[in-house]
Amino acid sequence: MYGLHLISFLDSSWQKNVFLLEYCQKLSIAASGRNDREHQKTAMHTVATIAYDHPKALTNMDQEAILRARENKCSLFSCQEERGWGRRLARPNSRLISASARRGGANTDKRAFLDATVQVLNAARAFYVNFFLAHAEKLSERVSYYSEKHLEMRERAISANELLTWAEFHTVETKEHPLVYRRSVIKDAIGKVRAYLSNRSTWEQTGKKKGKPGLPGASNHPSLYQGTIELTVGEADQHERFVRLKVYTGACWTWVNYPVHSSCYFERRHSEADWEQQSPKLVLRNKTAELHFSQTKEIRAKKVKESKADPHLVTVAVDLNVKNLAMITVRQDGKIIETVFVTDRGLDHHRYRHLKRLAKKQWLSGKPVKGEHSNQQLWQHVRRMNEDAAHKVARIIANICAKYPGSVLLFERLRKIKAKGASKSRRMNRRQANQLRGKINQHAKDKAFAQGVVTVEVNPHGTSQYCSRCGAKGERFSILRGKRIKAKWGKLFGCPVCHYEANADLNASKNVHCSFYREWHWQPQKKAPPQAAPSG
Ligand SMILES: [Zn+2]
């Protein structure tokens, strides 16, 4: 979905020579079906990306160059062009890069400002990390307080906020570090030093010589607290939206506008009251700059044990496969009430064709050089195709769950389909397909949980071998030219006892319900040790 976006806006940045900002979506926290604590919050990560037409040359820029860039943009570009010319000439798109560089590109110094901001804050963080390491005893200080709950004076570890005020009191504010950024840097440093100290103490307890934790580094993605960022969402046209950031220009701190393009998902969550938004982080990458927003929401979901007691419970079972990506069946009161069949629309074959080409290229180029990545664009295409399909299938599953509030989503615990195959390309394709199944599982879990639907992973044993109607062991077959052929790879399933015949994936999907309700073959074993019993 956003893969396409990315390409189109990169293209336009070549033409118009302006830089654009894009948000894309990432789901970061998984909600598992069991742990109640994890149930309470689910977080969505929104990423804002800034793309530049001449990015790489500017990443390692020092303060002096920034100043020069502000005075005279052209001189900077000519010198960079000279340095980079020889290497780039060999690449087919060298003309594009250098052409846009000669014209200067719009707002390239804005990127430089971001780099300078990160550098200044890193320096400040280094100072505070050293400061706290020198005052390690302060971090482990105990403070006494009056507990309202226990109605007595108690002791607890010093909190980060108290440390913050203490550090602010003992250090001096300089022109380079205005108040708001200073607070965020100090908080970062506290976290880093605390983590280091606790790691070191556990290491000392083990008494090993190896594995001494290293001193904490100073670099981090700076958090943009209130007072350093202004973002308006929900107004104006998407293409004319800006985010105002307080950045360091090499001499002073100023407000600079950066254009923003946000996705509908980000805005929807931004406008909804129950989504809580946290301060974004500024993440600078080689080619892009991103703003990462964490958005969280409290979700109340019933425990699976409680919903299992409901006699009219709706269960949504999903069987994931390679070519028929997902077979979704909905069951209530022992009856299947809805069946949805999602095919991959040729994705498997499409991917296979690309991988065949990749395998051939790899074979031709021989042993790969260590640390060098080849065929990056093709791999990226395959990866994005997979990611796109995973999100789409997961959305279909989540939409079905949304139709039945209070339902339970069932997945098989994923088994690995072994990457067997005659050729390397087939093995690679199978591996990709396995990854795709894992991604669908993960995304569907996240998306369903955002709607309050809990996911349960059931025991997958025998779901494709036993009859979903009577529980007898059946056989796989296929019909070729009107003849019934018994084979392991057969697409159909037949039961010798009740003569039930169906698509093998449909049968497997129905069996997932049986496995959840512990019917037929999935009954809890008597006298079995507790860890061997199938968990639900
Ligand atoms: Zn049967």
C-alpha cells in the first residue's frame, strides 16, 4: 500500500525538486492471547518520513559546512559534486543525482539543520551521561514519602522526575541547549545510565569475566517534547500541511517549517479521543528523516476463559496456506455461519518469477562478498509485495471479527512448512511464503485486538488430516480428468467413515474450531503431564 506511495513521491521529488514528508504505518506491539497485562494497551507507531533529493552527501556535514551552506548554498554543492562525481559516474542514474544537485535542490539546508540538532543534542547527552555516571550514588538514592494507601511513611527509589529537577539545579543552562530539549536529553541520560548500572550489577553478581557491559553511548533519537514541535492535523489540504520544529542552525535555535503528508490512519487515530499520543521522536536515516509518533489506546477485552463459558460464543478460525492465503470460517452454536476464502491472486507465482531471476543472478555472480548487498531493489520489491499482501489479508480478517463483537479469533500455532524443493528459487519462495504467513498472523492479531478481539493460538496437530464432521482420520485426494486420485498433495479431503468431502483447507479451517473446543481428536489427554497438554 505505502510501497506505491513511496515510489510516486520520490518521482515527483525528482521533477519538482522539493522534498516531501510522508507518514507510513507500523504496528509495533503485539497483543498475545494470554497475558492480561499485554491486553490493556496496544500501540501503533506512526512514522513521518522526509525525503530529500540530495541526501547522502549531507549526512556527515559538520558545523562549518552548515554555516557555509547558509551563506552560500551553491559553493557547498559544487564542492560536494566534485567529490562525488567520479564514483557516481559509473551508476546509471548518476545524471539524475548530479543534475538535481547542480540546481541546488529546495531546502537542502533544512536537512542540515536536523543533522545539526541531533549533533548538538548528542553532545549534550554525552555530558549528562558522564554527569550521572559521576553521581551514580544519586541514582540509587532512596527517598522517604508519605503513602496515602498505607497511611505511613515509606521509602522508594528516586523517580526520574526528581532526578531531572536535581540535575537541572546542578547544571547550567547554556545558549546551545534550550530548556525543553535539555529536559528531554536529561531524561534520556537518566534512562541510559540506570540501564547501564543495573546491567553492571547483574554482571557483577554472576562473577563472570566475559560480557562486561559497555559504557552507555550518547547518541539517541531525540524526543520532541511540547514546545519544540507544532503539528496541525485535520485542517487544510494534505499537501499544504506543515510541521514546525525547533531546530539548531549551527548558531541559534529557530522554528523551521517542514512539509507533512499524513496517512488517513494517523489522522483517524489523532482525532479519536481514546487514542493517546506521545511525544514524537526524530529519527534521521541516510536518505530520509522521520518523525515517529507512538499512539496508544486502552483496550478492554474479556479473558478467553470467560468468553469460553458463553454458550453462543462466536469463533473466527483462520487457516493460513501458501496459495489460498487464508481460509476464514465463523462458527456459532456448532454451525458454520460464514466462510471467506482469500487467494493470493497470483502473488506466489509472481514472487517465484522474481526469485528465479535472483537465484540466477546469484549463481552467475558467484560467491557473495561479505557485507555487500546485491539486488537490493528486487528484494525490496518482494518484501513490499509480501508486506502489502499481509496487511490486506489481515484487514479482511479483522473486518470479519468486527462484525461479531465479543468473538474470539483462532489461529493455528504456526508450524514451519519445510523449505524443501528441487531448485534454490523454489526454496527461497517457500521461505518467503512462510514469512508471509507469520506476518498475516501478526498483523491480524494487532488489527483485531485494536477492536477488542482476542486471539488464541490452538494446537495445530492433525487439522488437515482428520474429518471436521465426525473426527475420523481421512485422506487427501484430487480429481484429475474425472478420475479420483489419492495423493498427499491432493486439494480435496475425503472421510472414509461419513463420506464427507470438501476442500482440504476448508476442512482444516473447520478443524481449528474443534481444536479450540477440544472436540474429537483434540480432547485433553488424561494423565498427561501438564506441559504436554495443548494450551488454549
Ligand atoms: Zn467423517
